[in-house]
Amino acid sequence: MDEIKQFLGSTPVITREAKDAARAQLQRAMRDPLPQPARRRTFRLPRLAWRFGIAAVAASALLVGYGVVRGGDRSVAYADVRDLGERAAEAAERHSDDAYTRTPSPGQWLYVKESIAPLLAEPRPEVDRDRRETLELWYSLDGRQVAMDDGAGKLVIEEVSTGLKAADLAREPVTPDGVLAKVKAAVAATPASPFDQGRSEQERAFQTISTLMGGQPLTPPVRAALFRALPKIDGVSVKQDAVDAAGRHGVAFAYTGPRERSEIILDAEDYRFLGLYGENLFDQAWPGEGMPFSPPPGTKRGTVKAGAPLVWSAQLETKVVDKPGNLPQR
Amino acid sequence: MTQTHPAETAEVDDAELIRWSRDDPEQFGGLFDRYIEQIHRFVARRLGTQAADDIAAETFLTAFRSRASYDPAQRLAGPWLYGIATNLIAKHRRGEERFLRALSRSGTSPMPEPPMADRVVGRVAAQEVDRRLAGALASMSSGDRDVLLLVAWGELTYEEVAAVLRVPIGTVRSRLHRARKKARIALGGDDPTREVA
């Protein structure tokens, strides 16, 4: 008898629901062929920026989630992405954590401590699943700047393009359709970055919301509206078990684009923002058409493999502070 | 899936279906129907059913996106799909090892799917052999475990494993040797992967 062959042999077969969901995902890919590659843009990104990985740098609005919502729904099975959106929105609405209700002053900054999978081999885009670096960042609440240590103890401030910030979303009336319209208007008004080449409006809207979720103090109504808005974006699905870079399991809103799949990972109990994950969907030549920058001369060409992770992060701590470089009071 | 090609797909090999799907994407649905259950089962045995739901779907999506690079000389697409699934499983290997260690201890599973995990843990508790195997699998390197399970569960040949993992066949042999040795030690001498005539 072959014990290995029998080991866990009574594992149940795929359910009809899971099979139907997988088939639907495949059919959607069949209907939406890959876009023609955009013309290659050639310029170099600051070396520092590459510490974030592609998805984080691609964000046009650098806004991060804030605080913790306590209590709520403990079950983890979601019928579909609308179910996730609704349950997350209800949790956001019934929270009582005052971290969400204090209004920061416009000149303040959001301190964010996160753990990220660093780039595997700069300047290639893949990140290393097996290593972690801790980053401390300060985002200006006007959405225009991000500050970070340059690796040598010096704080540097980078300008970032901004299309949207928390205060814009909090203007009444706050509704799912209303916040989605603001997100799409911001996407339309913001020139596509090199990282956005080949991305649809839907994908850019998802990316913008992912950075909003993770990047700026959001009021409960805004969080709830964004949770209900995400299922309205074509191509967004639920991932029942997602894992952030700190190994925390949660649930994710996932968007499958033509080249990569992105996840907004949330705690499955209180729906606070945990982190981001993104991976390459199929083998792609590197550097290739449509990729956002040209490597230094002499860089070895290769392939970015299907399934390669492109961003993986875990948000560990957030706090509004008065200026960049300030740490939260312990 | 809508079958628009005039031929009976049941009589067509996988390579031909994939070739058709280049012009007629819907043909890829035939491959999905042929393999979804076995790919899902393979992933579920390694990571549990909930993770398998996502990874099996991703496997076919990835395969569809990269179908242009499929080697038409390979008439059966099973090894190709197992290879994609194995690459996708790789990012969950810490979870897999936690799962296996929990099984080996007959303790509670860290996997977020109590019905499956409890059932399996309960069964494993009753079977010392399985508990030992779980421990052995958990202690292997992910590369060794990939090779062993592709051979044992996916029924791939050494050549197919080498092709889908993109490693030399000698590496497949040495990994399998190490994996079998660990399993054998865990079971007190019997080689659990040896085929019995």
C-alpha cells in the first residue's frame, strides 16, 4: 500500500459553487482579451521608490487606513463580493473607536509602520517572499507628499501626484455611488503613470481605493461607502483567505487585471486594513513592452514568471502626527 | 462553457484544444472541464478546500493567459496545470507547513476552515501512520515536498516534474530520494512511496 498516495485522500471534491465561480472568472478572462501593450516609456524611478514595489509606487493617492474597528462578524465565508462589501460596511458603521472620529488638522501627517517583502533583485519588479523589511512612512494628509528614511538615517520627502484625499470623500452626501464617482473622476483627471499603462479605468479605480483604504484617516461613513463601492467595479471578486506579509490571515477584495492580480486584505473579523498583495498573472519578458521603466545598461534580460509576487505588505501601526519624522507617543 | 468548435472535444487531445483556444478562447473551457476537479483536489490536499477554491481558479486563469507558450508536443496538459498550481501553492508554503505540523500533532489546525480541518484532524488522530507522514512532509524542504507530491498525487513522471518545475531531472531524482528517505524514517523503515506490485 502506498501511504503517501492515500494520505489526505478523503479530501472532498470541489463544490459546485466553487467550480461555478472559477468558471465565471475564466469566462471573464476569455471575454476580455489582453490589451495591446502600450509603448514603452523610458525613464528611471528613484532607487528609493523601488523599496515599495510596483503597486505601492503606482498609487496616485497615497492614503492609508487608520485605527482599528472592534467587534463584529466572525464568520469567514462570503457568498460573493457584494456579501463581503455589505458585511464590511456594516462593521465599519457600527464601530465605536474614536480613532476614526477625530478630525486631523490639514497640516498633519499620517505615520505608517509596515512590513514589506523587499525587491528580490533590484531593479526587477518581483518581491522576495522569504524576506521582510520594516518601513516607516509619513504621508501628508493633503495627499501630496510622502516622507521616508533614505536608508542612511536621513528623512527625504517625495512629491506624489494626488487626485483624491480623505476630506474629499467625506463631503456629504457620502454614498457608495458618490464615492465611486469621485474615485473615477480622480482617475480620469490624473494622467496615467507609467505603471498604469495597459490598466483599465476599473483597475485604476481599484488601485486608488486600495491606497485610500490603507493610507489616510477615513471616517466610518466613507469606509462603509468604499466597501459597498468595491463590488460595483467590474472584475472585483472576494478572496476568502488572503494572507498579508506578516502572515495574518484575512479576507480580500481582489481585482484581476490583464497582467496582474491585486488584493486589498482586511481582517475577517473587524475589517481593518491589513495589507496589500499583488502578483504577476503570466510569464512576461522583462524588461518588456509596456513595462514602466528601462533598466540600466547591461542589465540581464529575463522573464517575470506567472505567479511572481509584485507587492506584499502588512500594515503594523498607524498614527496621526504633527510632522514627518515624529513617532507615535508610546 | 460554450463549445463553438465543430469537432467533438471529447475526442480531441489537450494540446489541440489549447491550439484552438488561441483563436477561439472559449475552447479553453474544455480544458477547465477536464481538469478542474483533479487540480482542485491536489491543492485541497495541500492547503485545504478554501484556499484550493482560489488557487484552482487562479491556475486556470494563469494557464489561459499563458496558453500561447504551451508546448504542443505535450498532448496532455495535466502536468502543465499541476506545475502552475504548484507555483501558486509556493506562496502558501508556510501555511502548508503549519497545517501539516498541526496534523502531525493532532492538535487544532491553523487553517481557517474548521469543517475540513477538524474532520481531517479527527481522522489523522486515529491513524498514527498519517500523523507521522504529516510530520515528515512538514519537515521537508518545499522543493522536496513539491516533487514528492507531484509524483505521488499528481502521478507525474520524473521527466514531467523536471519540465514543469524547470529543474534538471537529476534534481528531481535527488529531491525524491531525500523526500522518500524522510518519509521512510518517519514510518520506521517502510518506504511509503514504493509501489507494491
